[in-house]
Amino acid sequence: MESSHAVAAVRAAFDESNLVADAGLVPLVRLAERTGLPGMVAERLRIDGVGNSGGANPGAKAMTLVAAMCAGADSIDDVNRLRHGATDRLFTGVRAPSTLGTFLRSFTHGHNRQLHRVHRDFLASLTRTAPLLLPGAGQVAFIDIDPTHRRVYGRAKQGAEIGRFKGVRTLHPVLATISTPLARPVIAAVRLRRGKAADARGAGPFTAEALAIAADAGCTGIRIVRADSQFYNADVVAACRRAGARFSLTVRMNPHVAAAITAIAEDAWTPIHYPDAFADLDTGELVSDAEVAEIGYTAFTGRKKAEHVTARLIVRRVRRLNAEAAAGQGELFKSWRYHPVFTDSPFTMLQAELQHRQHAVVEQVIADGKSGPLAHLPSGNFQANAAWLTLWAIAFNLLRAAGTLASTFHARATTATLRAHLVNIPARIARSARRLTLHLPKQWHWRDAFTAFLDAAHAPPAA
């Protein structure tokens, strides 16, 4: 590819008043309105008080932030991308960044709990409007829980502390996603914690809330909570049992677990070959062959007897490479690395082991956030950043629903792909006979997908 003209012949003039940069926001905002997002915010979110200038019209402010995030905003100032050209002819009520900053700083912990309820109700509404958002949720669904850390700068940022990473100040979000064997994950629940907060802090109530949200979203069949070893505790298992859900939790090695693994008979190990090699959590080496076995195990024996839990301990063992053998020294005995999983999954051993490794799907959601709105937690106010995190979860789920309405390809596409194909499309606006027409680029490769999404978002409501 090369330029087809002399560089000196090119100039720029920002003088076209009929253009918009993100025409895909037209059906996207319409989809949010059809699923009731502005009304939910207006009904649930009550930011009142004398001298509180951020509480008026919360629905319009939340919609502005969600639309900006869908278009790729990663800071409050990026909302200005909604204030150009003919955008004011497509949308009303777009708020300025300064107004939105005041709005976010008005949040308290209670207001964030109200916003969590909006997020919960909105996800349930989305699953009804876009049934392919969670296909197969009535048979089996996976709830994946995982924490992450976002580096922040400035000592005045509330909640920022040096935690897991030496010398690095972070804030500490935790999120739960819902997925099925047929669908990419959506976000069920999010929380923002201070940088030093332990990963498992509040894990029991958070798990219970994620399971309740999954039930609202149509997950009425088998629900399996998957998590890493940070969430291997009695509170998480108890929350699963109360909700009638199953669990699949990575277990750290300790003497009790090691004794159980030692009791596994040598002929009980089943060789398994992975067509797609994966990285070993301990060494980072690619693994394509392993052996799997299981044994009954009782966990949490240090607590009172009523809290003891007996279930399956599924163990994957991988050969530990012998550097001396590779150099010519013969191997006297095999050495293994063990990866135990504590689960009450109803599936067979190999199915349960495979499903647990697929817990890594939650990392894709975290990566999507870090490449977009979570690139920064933009405010110095902790509760403002917590609200920003929840609004990102709403925007993420809205984009996922848009993808399912567009095409089967976009139903499994990443957020960056959805933005590039369906949202960040330039358009020229023309009005005729009280109708607006979006003149989009000729030969747009994803024209059919965009048209399907547009038609679905603007279709008459169901009887």
C-alpha cells in the first residue's frame, strides 16, 4: 500500500457539519433504550443532597459515559468524541466532560450499590432482547471469578496502594463473568478494592451475588463457579451450595493435599493429549501431554465439622523436565508437577478438568477492559472510579449484545473488533421527508452485519 498522490497536495479542513465519526452508536444507543437502561438509571440512582450539582439527570449522564466507552473512550475527556459534526442531530442530552466528572465524584458507596443493581437488571433485560447473548444458559453456564490490578499514578489517588507488585501503586478490581459452551462471556458483577486488599476479601458475598445475577440472566441449569486458588475457601463453597450451584476451584499444594495425591494408585492416572498446547502456570512452558486422576477429598477440616466439604480432587500432573537428562544424564525416576482442582462438577473427570482450564476465558474480558476504558481509572476519587468500573461493565455487555444481533462471527468477536466493524464507522447525515439517512462508506466489508444490527435495534417492539 502506498500513497496515490503527492503529499504536498493534501490539506485538512475541519469544516464538515454533516459528518459523524461513530455512526454505529445510532443502533447501539437505540438498543440501550429498548432494554431500558436510561429508565433504570433514573429510577434506581438517587444522587441527592444540598449543594450536590452532580445528581440531576443521571440517566442522560450515564448514557453519555456508556456510549463514549462503547466508542473507545478511556478517560472522561474522551467523551468529547460525542460532541462533533452532526452528532447533536443524532443524539440529545450529551453531557460535557466537566459535567460528567462532577457526576462521578458525587458517588458514594451507596450510590455504587444502586448502580450495581442497574447493571444487574440491564443484563437480565439484554438477555431477553438478544437471546443469543447467552445461548444454552438453561443447560449449563460457567461463572468465572478473577481479580486484577490496575496501575495508577499519584499519591493523592484514593485507595491506590503498593500491593502485589513491588513499588507499583494499584487499584484492585475483581469481576465475575458468565459464559456458556456456545457464547463468549458477559460481565455479571464487578467490585473495586484498594490496592492492598486480599484477593479473597468478601469472596463469599461476591460469589453469591454473581450467582443471583446469573439466575436473573436465564442461567437455570447447571451453574459452575470457576476460580483460581485465591478463592479456594469455605465461604465461596458455602455460597455455591446455598445457591444450588457447583464449584471448581484450583487448590494450592499443602501437606493435606499432598497426602491425598500420594494415595492415588499409579494405575489410576489417565494419559491425556492436548491438541492445543497451553502454558504451564508454574514454569510458562508449553504443555501438550499430561496425566489426570481423581480421588475423594474433604476440605476445610480446620473449621467446625458442619463446614467440612467432601467432593472430588481432580489432579493433573505434568512431567518436570530434567535438565541433566537433557544433557545426557539418564533419568533415574520420573518427577512431576501436580495441579489439583477441588470440584463437585457432575461431569466426567476429563470433561471437568478441561472445563476448569477454560476458566482462563475471564482473562480475555480483563484484557478487553485494559485495552479500553480500564486503560485508566481516571479519577482521584475512589467511588468515582468504582462507578467508572461498573459503567464499563454495562458498556461491555451492551457491545456483546450488539455483536449477537449483527452476525454469528461478531457474536464471538473481541470488543476491539466490534468497535472497528460496527461502531467506529464514519457517516454523512442527510435529512429528507422527516427521515435521517446515514450515508456510510461504499463497499464496507461488514455492511450486512451492520444492517442486521441496525434493523434489529430499530425493529418494532414485540407484541
